[in-house]
Amino acid sequence: MFSGISVASAEPVTSQSTTPSKTHFVDEQIMIMTDISNNQDIVQDFAYLTQVTNDEGVVISLSWLTGSLSPRQSFSPAQSWTPTESGIFHIKVFVWESIDNPEALSPPLSMTVDVSERFS
């Protein structure tokens, strides 16, 4: 059972654009953006985690930030990742109660990113 936190719209965007992109390149920063809303009448602490795995399932990036949401407040955090090689990568976004208490506040969101070499 999840709390009154909703997570939506997980999208990878490049640092040069604020709109989701389907094309990503090696050594180009990707921002993993999500919309989080506290649908409760209480303050909710949270930890926002992004995990990037390669096609073999190896975790190549794990980052997080923590904070709290006031009642009915929304927040759109972004975590950056810069791929160093081409391939298919799987990104999962988690919202937990805290880093020390990995109680899920919402279902995880998943996306896949295809990263290519930039050819001149």
C-alpha cells in the first residue's frame, strides 16, 4: 500500500532542451525529470532515487536527493546522468520515505534510453 504521494511524467531531457528527447548521445548530460505530488494533508519527507542500468543489468549510476513536501505541494526534481558509452540503458525512479527507510511512497517508474555515438 502506498501513501498519498503520486509520481508521474518521468522523462529524460538533454541539458540543451527542456522537452523530452528520444535522441541521446555519449558524453551529453541527460536530466531525469519527474513530477512528485503530496496528495496528503500532512508534511511528507521523501528520498528521490534514480538508478541507471545497462543492458546486462549492471547498475552504472545511482543518485538521490532528499527533501520534504508540504501538504498538497508538488515538486519536479531532476537528477543528471552523463552516459560514457553507447547502448540501451534502463532508468528507474523511486520515491522512498528516506534513504535509511526504503519504504516505497509510490510505485517506481521505468524508462529506456537509447544512447548513440555522435558522428560529425
